[in-house]
Amino acid sequence: MWKNYFKVSFRNLSKRKLYTGINILGLTIAIVSFLAISLYIYHELSYDRMYTDADRIYQFNQEFVSGGESQLVSSTPSMLVPTLMSEVPEVEIGTLVFDLSIFSTVVVDAGEGNQEESRFAFADENFFKVFDFEVLVGNPDLVLSEPNQIVLTESTAKRYFGKANAATGKPLKIDGGEYIVSGVMQDFPSNSHLDFDFIASFKTHRHGTKPEWSPSNYYSYAKLIPNADIAAFSSKLDQMVEKYMGEDMNNYGFRTSFQVQPVTSIHLGENQLQSIKPTSDIKYLYIFGIVAVLLIFIGIINYVNLATAEATERNKEVGLRKVMGAGRMQLFGQFISESFILTFSALVFSVLALYFMVDAFGDISGVPLQLELLLTPTGLAVILGLLLLIAFLSGVYPALILSGMEPLKALGKNIKIGGGAWLRKGLVVFQFFVSIGLLVATLIVQRQLEYMQSVNLGYDREEVVALS
């Protein structure tokens, strides 16, 4: 039965090429937009979830209160992690990262001249125990265990030494000091808040051998034991502050405290603090999600409006088939099958369009378009659900209208589609309202960006240089 439905549907759609083309184009644009936005949202929500036991990894923030004013920062003293590991039983292991790019760039020389680099950091020997990135060359437990060791990312190793395996054991001069490449790690994923090209052993830094409670220039992380009581842990943090910093707080008239933040909430959390990579606001994801759903509905409404407009052209087909004994459910299945074919075709074109949009999407959004996610069980389930949902919502109303025609009236010349006029008019109004709203919002954003790029800053940018 369904085989016959699809065969007849193919014939009907091939005869009405303009109608078919417009519907496929409209649905393709809607599905492409929905899938691209969905992949972007998934990428943002997946930040820092790739680590083993990511739900037990926390970053420490520090709050300063002085003169009635409060300031919360994401950096902490170098003494915090060693003290936590030695005195607080809830801490399974901790690590410390010093992002040097906050203060300056570095000059790197691999024997072929100087290169200025910005993504340089120091980290202690526990870095790869907390953040289990893959170390391609070298022992992850030893690559940062001694002074003047340095780990390169795979792309950096290839840039300086041609290939990853060739980098190990080679010297690098960095700001006049000599480092030995002890390992090569995978490039940091785009959905990690950590992002460096070089990681030097923290023991090279002066605070690596003599940690202190000031200054607060370091990112501190800890993996807590399973089922740790966060409230009890926070209370011990307050006791530790009073123990080691109480005298300074009383002498200099300030108060400070440490707060824990899940590493998975750094990128989209409530505390939008300075981080190694720029953070974002989850409100934007809600907005993008609403836009994605609205675009799907615009595509569906476009199909419904065109299908009902075409109803007057198909009246004789419906009337003749009813006279020949076709039941309403048979006609309903026929028109739903047409909707399914159009939606499936649009879905195929959408995936092809996404494939060709990979580079452009990355340039515009700043995140990679991970099409491989569509081939995972979850991705395939989403695509199948999207196909069935769009096909049903697009086809159900036209199918009900067309299959419900009375045979004699359907064979007449002056056919009118009765009933549901308010719904069709409402769909048209909604479609135009959403479309105009999205266009206006897009133009406003474009004008704002143009203004930011062209506004008179009071000086000629072409004649001014900045030196770090």
C-alpha cells in the first residue's frame, strides 16, 4: 500500500516541478538553519565535559572585600593547591595553571629565528592527572615533573619541528631561557576552556618551588573525592583562609574567601569571570534555540500554505479517486507520503549543504561544525525525529483538507476550500510576523557591528601602533 502511495506521490511531484522546488527549498533552508544552530548549541553546552569525572573537577575563585566593595576573580594564590592537597581530605588531587599571556607574550627560538607566541602557560606535574588530555609522546606523569621541561601541542610541534615525534628532547629558547621538549599532547579541543600551545613545568617558575599566599595570579583546580560534601568542603576553605591569611586581613583591613565552581560551568556559568578563553552567556543559547524552532515552523507553515493553495488544482484528482472507491484514510496516506518525500529530500539537501558550509560556519561562529555528531545514535535519532515531525506537521492539515472533499463538489469547476480559514490566515500572519521580526533583528545587529567598526574614535587608527 505505502509503496503505491510513494509511487503516485513521485509522479505528482515530478509533474508540479515549481511547487516541489519551492517546498524543498523552503524546508531545506529551515532544516539547515535548525541543524547548524543545534550543533552550535551542543558545542557550547559540551564545554569541559570531556574529562574523566568532569563532575568532580572544580575551579577556585577568590573574593576580595575592602572598603565596602566586593570583587570576585578567577585567579588564586600559588599556595592554595599545595595546601588543599596536604590538609583537606576531600581533595583527591589538584593542579595549578599560570597563564602567562595575561601579562605578556613570549619569544620562542627553535634554532631558526625568533617567533612571538601568546598561548603560553605554566602547569604543575598533576595537570594531566586532573585534565586527562591525550599525551601523544612522553609519559604524562613525568613530562612536567622537572624544571625547564615543556610540553607542546601536536600542531605546535609540527610547526616548529615538522612532526610530533621529532620534537621530544629538542631544546627551545623562550625569553632567553632554555627548555627541553619533554612531551607532545593533542591539540586542546575547541570545547575546552583551556587553550595553549606551550605548557612549561611550573617548577621553572619562582612560585613553583616557593609557593606563597600572594599574589593571586594562578588558576587553581581540584578533583574532589566521590560524593564529597561541598558545603563541608567550603567550610574548611573558610577555616584555611583564617588560618593562613587572617593576620594579613586584620592588618590591612580586607577580607577574602575562596569559592568553588564546577569546571563544567566556567564557560556558561553565572559568574562570567575572566578565563583563559572568553566565556559566554547561556541566555544567548536560549535565543538561538528559539530562533531555530521558529525557522522550522516557518518552513512548515510555508509548506501548509502552498499545499492548501494547490488544493484547488487537485480537486478533480481527489473527486475521481473518491468516485473510484478511494477512502479518506487512503487519500490521507497519499498526501502524507508526499509530505514525507519532500521532507526527506529537503533533509538530504540540508546535510549536503552543511557539508559545504563547514569552513564558512567556523569562520562566522568561531566554533567547528561537527557533522560527525549527526552520525551518532543520538544524532540519528534527532534527525529521524525531525523528519517524522516535519513531515507530519507539514502534511497533516493539507491532507485533512484534501481528503475531506466531497466527490461531487471536488469534481466541480468552482471549488472552494471551506473551514479552517481563520487557521490559514493565522498561519500566514504568524509567518510574516516571525520573518519580519528576524529580518529587523538581523539588520539592527548588522548596523550595530558596522557602527562599531566605523565610529570615529578620535584618532587615525592607521597611524597608531600598539606595543606589548
